[in-house]
Amino acid sequence: MITVQASDLVRILPQTILAGFAILVMMFEPFLPAGRKTLLGWFSLFGVIAAGAAAIRTSFSPGLAFGGSVAADRFGLFFICLFLLVAALTLLGSFNYLERENINHGEFYALLLMGTVGMCFMATSTELVMIFLGLEISSLATYVLAGFKRHDPLSNEASLKYFLLGSFATAFFLYGIAFVYGLTGTTNLLVLSERLAKASSWSPLAWVALILMFVGLAFKVSTVPFHVWTPDVYQGAPAPVTAFLSVGPKAAAFAIFLRIFLGAFASAGSIVFWIIWVSALLTMCLGNLAALLQSNVKRLLAYSAIAHAGYVLVGIAAGPKEGTATVLFYLAVYALMNVGAFVLVAHLTGTGERWTRIEDFAGLGYERPGVAACLAVFMLSLAGFPTTAGFFAKFYIFRAAIHSHLIGLTIVALLTSVISVYYYFRLIVVMYMREGKTQASSGPLPWALRVALAVSVVGIFYLGLYPSDFLLLTNLAALPLP
Amino acid sequence: MSWVLDHPLTVLTFLPFAGALIIAFCRRDAATLIRWISLVVSLLAFALALKVFLDFSPNQPGMQFVEHRPWIASPPISYHLGIDGLSVLLILLTAFLTVLGVLASWTSITSRVKEFFLFLLTLETGMIGVFVSLDLFLFFIFWEAMLIPMYFLIGVWGHERRVYAAMKFILYTMTGSALMLVGILYLYSVTGTFDFETIERQLAGSVHALSGTAQVWLFLAFFVAFAIKVPMFPFHTWLPDAHVEAPTAGSVILAGVLLKMGTYGMLRFCLPLFPQASREFAPFISVLAIVGIIYGSLVAMVQPDVKKLVAYSSVAHLGFVVLGIFTFTMSGIEGAIYQMCSHGVSTGALFILVGMLYERRHTRLIKEFGGLATTLPVYSTFFMIVVLSSLGLPMLNGFVGEFLIIVGAFHARPLFGALAALGVVLSAVYLLWMYQRVFFGEVTNEKNRNLPDCTGREKIILVAVVLVILWMGIYPQPFLRRLDLGVAQVIHRIEQGPPSFALKKPFLHAERTR
């Protein structure tokens, strides 16, 4: 029997606040006239900021809560802050989008907040069932969000696909949890890691459990060969939702990944390492090569997102010591550039997302120099050019990999990132070197979007020029993991 | 003001970028203003480079004008600048060619003027940054960052196949830099620092001495990156495309400065950091360099397009430079550095001249011309002087470098010297033959009958170039004097340590049989 204490409540304060705001949004929704729903968006943004303040409060009283099922440690709080940033940027980028697409309903904001709550629980839970609950909360919210453009068949398709494959993935994960519980009698990660370390030999069922959980998470982070849903879903979902999907749930799944495979299953040793090694290799190669062939901006960014998951896996393969911190750094940088790119694309594609072909961006560099420059910065950062954050993100991963003597994997990673230059630069080529009346130019930038872009661009350059302070922070955040 | 004088390298590096920022805030249609701003900024940078050159003491060993402060804590990256004999001339060359590039683009760039000069000045910052960085990481950042403005210069203002050429250029270079980054990271994991001087000291000492295998791999990682940039045979295929498609200023900077980054990198990093491996590979590299000289010359000979001819002549001339570097002799290396500069000046001038012709006739095919000497006497005279300097006529700049290199090559291996001398003959053949077909004889094409001769602006550019050509050819001492100590240091590093593992045990053979 767990007795709830005040400290327990403080330790889930950010999540509680977010959930509270989500419920309030749902309650206010019927009372607002159709044209005023953006107010709910600003209200949600306020909720996100309040949750951020709460996260700071929580950081003063770290520790376990609810009988050891939730850990308000630095690792979890780092992810909470990351998710709040992603949610805030997505909100800022979606106000005008929703208005334009005529889907400005309060549910959007409520679902976004609930999705964030789920992700926060994923990152802070130290108990498998709790992790699963977080996974489900965030998944259910994002399934609906992906289909939020109800009248668009593509959006419906995306939602259905995401739902079916996502349910598969969570089922795999849950099945793995069942096996673990059956074998060890616990679902608590700390206890689990002790029991597994003590076990003299692993029963075959333990391997089955491990593989099942890996497959479940691999779906969520879209590593090859579990990536097939990604391009379709990213293309069909409303673009701001794609911004959210491509970063939030992915980062949350990586948080679980780190907690489970570097923490609880650390004693599994080299098998886990080789599984990660192989999927990193496949993901980097396939993601980058497939991106070369895309002609749709959203699909291109989808394959780029797959490729980036591969680089994160390289960091995980580099091992717990140095690797974890670099993975956290990478995810934060990835959040800035990917959300920035997607919300900008959301604006540029015009009503009904008509202009999503790369060719539609022709001549943008001269008609809208500021907008094109932002997009160019995102592309350069995704490609990993120095003075942008993308460079240091990759650099730290590669350094960690070389320290761990993963020379072969590092060389593959470097060569695939050279390949990636080609497709990221295609967008730049089209924007600046192709003549033409640009299609993708839909009015002036709304200022909420300007704020989101400014935050991303400034963040990219700040981390590209002065990365070391933030790296220290990620090093601290990585400490709670073994 | 005193801060400026105390930090000449920082100011020199970032002054053009500051100019680019000013241009960024100019109105789009204020083209004339933008041109003048770029000219003034590039002239200021040149004046400062000249001051640095004059203040550079030829008698002081080691780095000069050093600036050193920490930048990023983890990994320990410092903002470490400094120049020695290897880099002092190249900075001057960069600043000089940028001024020429600005002037050469004065009328030929009519669209997107603002962006053009913005990128041109940003490029200058990147190039100077490469030459003054003494931190491997900082060097790498400038090396990479410089690609982006160059990419835009080729891709936006180039000719018909510009996008293809720009992409090819960037992918080739990026592949090389990826390898170099692995090398830099490996060096860091061995020595725990990115600081060039510290790494050099540590590798020279016995504690961190690299094993033979490690040295070979590291040497190759760096060397291939630089060889692609030079470009050495067989990595040269990006060069004709990029040079031909680039706008005039782009070609001038590409040929004049960017190619030198490769040879500079070899001198600065490959030789001092991996002396044994350098000696080991010297014969192979020299052979490749000679193949480059002869192959480049032969291909240049049959080009129907003047610009392509000049582009292939760069492959040949840079072959000389690499050959000189890998003779490991004082005269060879000094000649190589001198040749880098004089090639920059003469080939830059050739590209400018070709650009002027293109502005008048919108073609560069040799067969379209003939007898230009009668219609364009002033232009033809300047062209002649530059051609003669490029083929190495004594008293002009090209001669000094080539002569020193061939002397060095004879010292190292007489056969190499003899083959390189053959290259000099070939360069005379392709350049003079081209000159003859374009300028001599009757005017065969009516369109060439009424072409206007050089304008005042063009005369200013060409007179400046010819003065430099003459000065470098007649009185090279002020330049060469400043190289001595830097070059001596490199040679000292090469000769230091165990003679060569090759002498004890044929190393490459051992690798193969293992």
C-alpha cells in the first residue's frame, strides 16, 4: 500500500499542471465562439510555461516518488524541459496554421498537452508499467493529432497507419514487460537490474523479453527496419503535428531506451550492443539514401528524421559513460532544428498544404529572404555544418564513438552525413538557384511563428558557437543513469 | 584603435565579415553603394594584410602575432591564431585576390548584387581564418564554413551547369573533410588537445609518439582531404567543372586561394605531424604530382574552351607545388610556397582576362576568336605578359617558384627534376598555342571586329597584377626571406626522429604481408 506524501506530489508537479491545463482547455472549449479558439492556444502556452516553472521547483527536491515508480531526477527533468520546449514551439507554430486550415478546435491544444504529459511520464518513470502508461497516454493523443485534418484523406490515412502500427509496437512492448515480470517478479527497473545482474545465466525467455521491448521501442524511434510508417505519417499529419511527432515521442522513447537498455538490461552486455550497432548502421544508411530520392519536403524531412535516429543510436552504442550525455545534447539540438524546420514548412506550404514539392520552393530565396535564410540555417544545421548546433551535436557523438573505439561506425556515420549534404542542399539549391515564381509563399509570417523561429535559430547558433555549457548540463543530466 | 593593432589577425579575419554584415543591411537596389562598400572593405583588409606582412619579422622563429584564448571548454578548443613563414604570404595573396575579385565583378555581376558581395566577403573571412588558425578544430571550422559562400558563388552566379558543378565541388570537399575530422578526433583522443603546437610537440616527444600504422592512417586521412582540395591527380575531376562554371571572381578565388588550402594543409599538418609517414609516401606522391603535371598539361593542350584550358593548367601547376613540398629540401618547399602565390596571381589574372573576353563576346571557345591582337591591342599586351608569367619566363613571377622546385627535385631525385622540367616545356606549348590561335593572324570572325578595348577599371586591375608579377619576378627576396625560418622548421621536423622505418624494414611491404 502506497501512502501519498506531499513530496510525491511535488515530484510530479509539472505533469499535474499540464494535465490540469489540458482538462481546463476541454472545459472552456464549448464556451468560446468559433473564431476565438486561439485563446485556448495561448492558455495552453501559459500552461506549458507554468509547467516549466514547476519543473524548476521540482528540481530542488529530486528523488523517487510513488513508491519508486516515478523518479524526478536530473535525467527526467532534462527531458521534461525538452518536451515543454517542443510543445511551446509547436504551439507557437500552430496558431495560424489551424486558423488557415479551418481546424482550430480546442481539442488540438488539449491533446497536445496530454501528449506532452505522457512523454513526461515516459521519461521520468522507473517502473515498466508506469512507462507503458506514459507511452499509451502520449500515443493515444498523437494518434488523434495525426488525423486532426478530418476532411483530408491523407491525414486520415496517416492517423490510421500510425494507430495500427503504433498499437502493434506498444503490444510488443507490453508483451516484453509481461515476460520480464514473469521471469523476475518485478517491474521496477532498479530491482530488475539487480536481479538480472545476479542471475548466473539468462534464460532464453529473458532474451525474448529484451527483443520484444527493443522492437516496441524501435517502432517508436523509427529505426530501420521498423521505420516504414514514418514517411507516410509525417507526410499526412498536419505539419505542426509532424513537428511535434518527429521530436517529442521520439525523444521520449529514447529516454526509455536509455533507462532500459543502458540501465536495467546493462548486464545483457554485448548482445544489446550489437543489436544497437546493427540498427544504427542500417538506420543511418537507409535513412540517408532514401532521403536522396524524395521530392516532397515533408517526406524528405521524414527520412532525415530516420537518419538522425541512426546517429542517436551511434551515441547509445558508444556506451553509458560519454554516450548518454551526447545523446541528450543531440536530442535537444535535433528538437530545435527539426521543430523549426517543420513549423516553417507548415507555414510555407499554404492553405491545404498544397505546395509541398521541393520545386514549389523555387525562388523563395529572393522573394522572402528572411524566411529562406531561416530554412537554410535549419538545413545547414541538419547537415551538420560548423557554427551551427548540428555540427557539435554530431561532433560529440562521433567523439564519444571514437573514444569507445567504434571507428568503423564513425566512418560510416561521417560518410552518410556527407551524403545527407546532398539532399539538404537540394532545398537550398531550389530556393536560391532556381528561377521562378515561388509557389510556397503564403503571406507574411505571423509573429507567433516568428518567435518560434527566433528561438530555434538563436538556439542553433548559440549551441553552435558555445556548446560547452550546455554539454556540462547534459553531463549532469546523464549522471542518474548508471 | 590600439586593440586593433594588438590583434591584427583577428581584425584581418573578421573585418570582411563585418563588411558583409554591413552589406546585409543595405537596400537591395543600392548596387553601387554595395560595390563600393565591398571595395573599401577589401582594400582595408588588404592594407592590414600588407601591414602584417611588413611587420612580420623574418628573423624570429615560431609563430608571430599570436592570439590565444580559450573558447569551448569541452572539448578544449581555443581561439588560437598565429602566422609563420608558411602562412604569411598566403594571407597577403588572399587579401590581394579578393580586391581583384571585387573589381572583376564590378560590372559582370548585375543580378543579386547584394548577395554576391555578401558571400564574397564572407568567403574572405573563411579563407584567412584557415590560414591563421593554430587550433585543429578552429581550422576545421573555417575550412568547412568557407564552403558555403563558395557553394553559393558557383551555384547562383555561375554559368549553365552551375548547380551540378557546385554540388560536385561541395560533395568532393566534404568527403575529404569527413576523413580529416576522423583524423583530428583520433589525434585528440591520443593527445587530449586540439592545439596544433601542443600536438606537434607531443608527437615529436617519445611519450605520445604514434605507432607506424597509426601514423600512416592519420597521414592518409589528412592527405586525402588536402589532395582533393589541391586537387591532385586522380582527385581532380571536380576542378574543371567548378572553375568553368564559376563566375569570374569565383574562379579567381578558387584557383588563387582555395586550391592553396590543400597544399598549405600538407605543409602545415601532414609533414610536421607525421614525418615518417610523409617520407614513406613521398615517392608515390611525387609520382602522382608528376603525373598531374604532365596529364594536366596534355589535357589543357586540347581544350577548345579558354577557361577550361586555364583550369587544367592549374592541375599542372599545383602538381609542381606538391612535388616541391615532397622534396623535403629548403629550395623545394620555398619554391612550392612561392609557386602557390605566383600561381594565384597569374592564374587569377588569366581568369579575369578570360572573364573580360566573355563579357564582350559571351563565348570562350578558342575557335570563335583569332586576330584579337589587332582589335584589342592593350588587352592583348596584358594577356601576353600574364601568359608569359604563367609559363615561367625568367624575370616574371612564375619562373622563381618553378626554378626552385626543379632545383629541389633534382636534389631529391634527378629523374623527378627532369620530368618536372618537361612540364615547363609543355606549359609553354599549351599557353602559347592558345595565345597564337586567339590573338594572332587575321580577324576571322566578324563579330570580333569592333570589340571595345580595356576600360579604365580593367586597366587598373591589370596594371596592379602586372606590377605584382614583375616585382615577384625581379625581386623575390622580400618574400623568400620571410619563408626561411618557417620552412627550416618543417624540414627540421622531417629530419628529426628515427631515420625512417623504411630503412630498417620496408614498412609498406610489411603492412602488405601482415
